[in-house]
Amino acid sequence: MPYRRFLFFSSLASLVRGVGNVLLGCFAGAAVTELLHSVGLIAVAGFIASAAVVLAVVRLRRRRRSAVRARSTVVASGGPARSSVLDQTLMVTPSQEG
């Protein structure tokens, strides 16, 4: 990407993000002040704590799933497919059927 094009879009994004953050702070600050007066500090703290617990549980579950997937990754050797011992013991051939 040419530097002038990069500089233009980078400057534009910085301007939009800066103005957006200031406006968000202004409106969110007023909303939080109103929320604290109507609901109370303890209720807001409880909500934040419960949201943090839910977020932590979701992250732990995702981390455990990705760890299980990483350990169970099968690397293809290029040879014929091998069935497991359990598959071989459970396999019923037509001659074994009654």
C-alpha cells in the first residue's frame, strides 16, 4: 500500500476513533451517573462481578476445548488408515451374524 494512502486512512481512522471515544465518554458518563442514582452502587457492582464470572467461565471452556483439540490432532502419515482396537472388537462381519 502506498504511504500516502496509508497515511490518509490512518489519519481518518484516528480522527473518527478520537471523536467517537470522547462522545462515548460524554454520553456513557451521564448514563452511568443516572444509573448509579436510580439503581445503586451495590447493584451495579454485583452486575459487574457476575458478568466477570460469566466471562471467566466462557474463556476457561474455550481454552479447555482448544487444548483438547490440540492434543487430539491426527497427523497423516500417508499410510493406510488404521482402525482402533475398539473398532476391531466391535466390528461384526456377515459370517458372525446369527
